[in-house]
Amino acid sequence: MSVYNFCAGPAMLPAAVMEKAQKEFINWQNLGCSIMEVSHRSPAFLSVAERAEENLRKLMGISDEYAVLFMHGGGRGQFSAVPLNLTSASDQIGNYIVSGTWSKTAEIEAQKFCQTHACNVIQRVDGKLSTTPVSQWDLNNNAKFIHYCTNETVDGIEINEVPSFNDQLIVADMSSNILSKEIDVNQFDVIYAGAQKNIGPSGLSIVVIRKSIIGNKQTAIPCIQDYQLAYENNSMFNTPPTFSWYLAGVVFEWLLEQGGVSEVEQVNAEKARLLYDYIDNSKLYRNAISEQNRSIMNVPFQLADESLNQQFLAESEQQGLLALEGHRSVGGMRASIYNAMPLEGVKALVKFMHEFEGKVL
Ligand SMILES: *Cc1c(COP(=O)(O)O)cnc(C)c1O
């Protein structure tokens, strides 16, 4: 039986990536030891590190005007790094767009380091949730930056429009949809992502930042969160998460072998279409997000009769469909269908959902 893991994060990795890592695990390229057991300053690791960055630049179309940083602390580490690195004093202001759980959490963390102007952009129209158009966002004119989350992993809300407002820096938390579709990096000043959704193992966070804005930071900034130190030391101010960096590099190679982000985007669109179409046409399941904001990575859905939730989860697990329980804050179900989830996995899920509906209704 094939097993498909719909966990929101840490999430499944491509089978080919896991097999390659397994093959290289004990003896990396005849080095006689694992890439995890060597110095981060050794030629072996430096070649892995540089290649990973090169391939990410290729995949996302990142120009020389941007630095790529491999940092510690996952997505949340960046919730504090962003205000510390983009304001030079704690009385400066950051605009925080609130579109769901993670963007709200980022705003709460930032309150420790700067003034925050929170803008709720969620509206409910005819019972469906959506975000208001960027032109209607109630922004503070004097803020240094606009922080928003391009894909709310818990709520299943994706924002496709990119904001732009005077000379304010645009900062995007792309933890759960980085590399899922083509974007224009030049529209952003900072893009960051915790690795464990669409990149690799947890702990690593990737930061893509416009070089010209590095260094205008607060003085009391922890050194491991300092973009300038990370940049000047090629992300090796201290020991980086070497295994995660290595494995991220294997994922980037896999993505290039798939034909790059444009190819993967088409598969992702097909997976999401299949699942949403099925949900919309069923009597048992529903999704409360308007079409324009539906996430192609995280698909939350509710059963019309919530007392069936436990049975749904138990039976799906028996069928090898793992981790479909929704986040504890929203309940219901959630299928995370990141790049590593093959189309067959979504087909197997839809088949199960259909059989389950036929049985209980
Ligand atoms: C998972 C996630 C985070 C938090 O990541 P951690 O590595 O657990 O800190 C932040 N933002 C988004 C959008 C996420 O999906």
C-alpha cells in the first residue's frame, strides 16, 4: 500500500530525495564519512552550500541584487529577525497585514521590537472568507515595511496580489508556498521561509533579501539573527544547520529535474483543482475560502457532520492517508499538498473521501 503524508509540517519530502540522501548518508561522495560529520568550513560542505544557493537562485530567478541567507530558527525566528533588522529603533513602525494565524503570530512577536500597525484584511462575503484588495489595505504611512504572509498554512488562505506602497519595504513570509509557483522576486525586499514545508527538514530558514537594505538594524540584535552578519559571513557566522542545508540542496536539484518551478506549478494547480472541485461538488465536505484566496498548498475542509471526524481520520489512516486532522485552532480536516505530494496522492485522497461519503450519507 502506498502511504501519502498530508502533514502541514514537517511535511513529506520527495521519495527520490529521501533515497538519494539515504544512499549518501554514511559515505558522502567517497569522503568516508557523512556530510553531517564534516566542518561547515570544509571544501566538501562549502561545495554543497554553494551549489544549493546557486540552484535556489536558478529556481526562483534571484538576481545579484539579492543575498540568499541560510539561517537558524525556522519561520518564527524570522518573526523577530524582521523587525530587528528592518528598523533601527524600537519606536519605528511596521505594517502587519493580518490574514490568518501565522501573520497574526508574526505581529504579536514584532510588538517586542517595534511599533506595529496591524491591518486585518479578512472579509466574509456570502459566507466565504477572502482578503480585501491590496488597494484597500489600511496602512500606516510612516511605517518602514509591510509584512504579510503569502500563504496562511493553518487557514488555507493564499494572497496572490503583491502589495506596494510608497517606499515601504515588502516583506513576505512564504514558509508554506515558497517554490510552489513562479513569482517575481524583484517585487519583494525580503522573502523568508521556514524549510519544513516546501524545502527540507525543520530548523533551517531561508531569507532572500535585497542587499541594499542590509545593515539598517537595531543595535541590540542577537548575532545569529543579524542579516548583516549572516551576509558578510556567507551564512556561516556560527555553525549553520548543515544537514538541513544539504538536504535542501537535494530538494532543489530534484525541483530542477522536474523542470523547475513552472512545471511544478502546473502539477500543484492540477492537484488543488482536483481536490477543491471534489469538495465543492460533494454533500459531506465544504471549504469556506473564496476561490481567489484558496491555497494551492493547504486545503482545509470540514465535514457537514462533525461527529464523523474521528471515524474519517481513523479510516483515512488505515488507507495510508496520514495526518489529515486540521490545526487544533480551526478543527476539521486539512490536506497539505506541497510540491512533494504527487498527483496520485491527491487522487487517492479524493477516492477515499468519495467512498467515505457514500458510506455515511
Ligand atoms: C510553519 C510556519 C511558520 C512557523 O515555522 P516554525 O519553523 O515552526 O517556526 C511561520 N509561518 C508560516 C506561514 C508557516 O507555515
